[in-house]
Amino acid sequence: MSLKNLNDTIGLAIIGSGERGVYFIGSRIAEAAPQSKLRIVGLFDLLPDRAQLAATHLESIYAKTGEERRMTVFKSLEEALADPDVDMVIVTTHTDNHRVPVEMAAAAGKRIYLDKPISVSLADATSIAEAEAQLNQPIMMGFTRRYERPWIEAVNLAHGGRIGTPQMVLLRSVIPYTRYLQLWHREQARSGGALNDKGSHHFDVLNWIANGARAVRVTASGGTSGIFAQDTDAPERCGLCSRDCPYRRHETLVDRFEGVGQVPNASWTKADAVHNRNDTCVYHPGANIDDHAVVTVTYDTGLVATLFFTIFGPWSEDQETLEIVGEKGRLRMERHSGEIDLVENYGRARSVINYPNPDKGSSHFGADREVVRQMEQFMQGETPAVGIAEGIASLRLVRAAQISLSDGGRPVDPWSEDIQ
């Protein structure tokens, strides 16, 4: 699809009306209405009340921009794809449900944005790649680090020779995302676990830094810490609990910082099914995901990259850092501040680089606003910053790491045919 003329708008349908699709991406699209040709036509969700609540939320944002807009709450995926006003489909369903909407949207000739991770299984990822080939148009993916200015500049510096050729990488992620035990992510079969949902970003960054090199070996240690030992006596959800608990949903420091408690959430608080609510007790039986890992990836160029990852621990302003060491220098980027500490010329020069980022106060440190801008450019014919091939490469590292974790740290070839 390309614009017929400069006055055309681009109609979008959001498939999956949860936090990511509506309260991050959808909200940023609606806020940008005065400067953008993107317009949300409607939404579809397996829970009609959730879709209706999301529609009302988006309509209120449009109204604040001065535009009266009414969302269609589609009764089915088929109805959304049949709407002639829908040019692009935004797929933000549970990860295990990515394949079918992508296949159906491709068959309908719609352009597609697919949020990360690409899928839970490589079989589904392969089917998504086949759908992309059928569509004969690239699919845009939502690895947000690819749209955040400090990450982009850090990788550009690493590739630009100022520290020499990257030899070692350490990506540290200490974010107390206990929400992974409180939402649908707690089920490995739905999300692929925290190492897929959050770690997929990180493995994509490692591959990005590797700059076309092939990962040849993955080793991992970690697993389940026991910090969130299952307790059959605990209330099922935070809303029913009077315990003194540091993990209470919407009251943790990270929840307050990210503002997730500010979004309408009646459909989550009323939902009975564990995978449809957002405040399940972290100790409630049934969670089967890993909560920490140290993963080392070796590339065929000799680059060695390590992910230091946990979803427990303290909230702090250095929750994610990226360090890249070359033969003549190193850089260290801190996501929260956006600062890059750069050492060059074998230590003879040192500087701290801070790039202006007027969007930093928005979701994902401004990355979601950039996603929206690039979404419009994508619809006008530009190649997306990251796509299906990168999604598959990231998933291969995820799956290799999970196999190594379960097998005592055994080295795994992520491109082996045995990876599923």
C-alpha cells in the first residue's frame, strides 16, 4: 500500500487490545493525530469488553487533539480485515497467537506491524516469514531498542570505529518485572517466558551489534530462583490480598514510574481467567517461567556477548546498561539517563555524550513515538528498521538459551535444525 496523494490517511486496526497495543502504541498514534496521517479505525480482541474499554480510551485521546473519532469494535478478525478503510494491521496479541493474525492479514493484502517477540516457537516464526513472502511486502517489528536514540547512537559508535572493532559486549538488565508473574506471561506456552518477552529485545541488540556475524554458540545459567515460591495459601490476586507485599500490582516503584496503573483496567480486574487479568499474585501456583539468567553468545567473528538478566531485584535508574569493548576503547550506555560514557584511543580520550531527546518522558523512553513516526514512513515505502528476519534470529538465541538453561549450561548452536 502506498499513499494515493498527500492528503490520504492511513487506516489502522489494532488486533489485541491490551496494554501494549492500546495504552502504548495506540495512545501514541492518537496523540500524534495533528502531525500524522495514521488513524485508528477500530480494534478487535477476544474479550469484547476489553476492546470497548480500549476504544473509549482512544476516542478520548483523539478528542483532546481536537478530533472527534469513533472506533469500530470489530466482532471478529475477519471483519477487521474486510474493512476497506483498514490499510495496516497492528498485531499485539499474546505471543502464542501472533501467527494466525499475521497469516490472515497477509492473505487479505494488509500491511502489518508485529510486536515483539515474533512468536513462542520457531515453527510459528517460519510460518510468519512465509506469510511475509506471500504478502511480498516487509513486516515491521517492534523491538523498541531499535527506536530509542541512546541505543541507536551507541551501536552507531560501535560500528563507526571509535572504539575499534567490538570484541566483547555486556548487556545488563535488572528490572523488577514481577508483572511477568502477574499477567499472561507467567505461562511459558503463551509468552515463551520472560527470556522471550523481555530478552528478545536484548538478543536483538546483541545481533545488531554483531552486524551480520552469525551466532555459533549459546551457553546459559540461571532459571528459577525460588524467590517467588508458589504458595497455595496466598490469595489469587492482589485485589483480594491484605498482606504486606513489595510486589503488589500498580504499587511497585517500576509500575509507578511507568504509569501502568493510570490506564483503564476494569476488564483486567474483573477477569476470572488467570491469563486475562493483570494482578495475579506472584506466589499463585501455575507460573512456569524462568526469572533470571546469564547468557553468553559467541559469534563466528570471535565477538563474545553476555546478557545479565533478572526480573527480580531493586528498581533503580541504571536498570539497563550496555557496555561494548573494542581493542582500543569502550562505551557504556545507560538507558535511563541516555548517557554514553565513551573511552577512545586506548584511554587517552574520554567523553560523556548526551543526545537531546524531547520524547524521553513518553513510553519506552520515547521509542513508541518513534515507532509511530516510522510506522507512517513504512507505509509510505521506507524499509522498516527491524523486521521478521531479525525476529527469527532473536528467537533462535532465546530458544538456544532456554535449552542450555535446562541442560546444565550445555553449549547450543542456535542455528541447529534441532532448535524448535
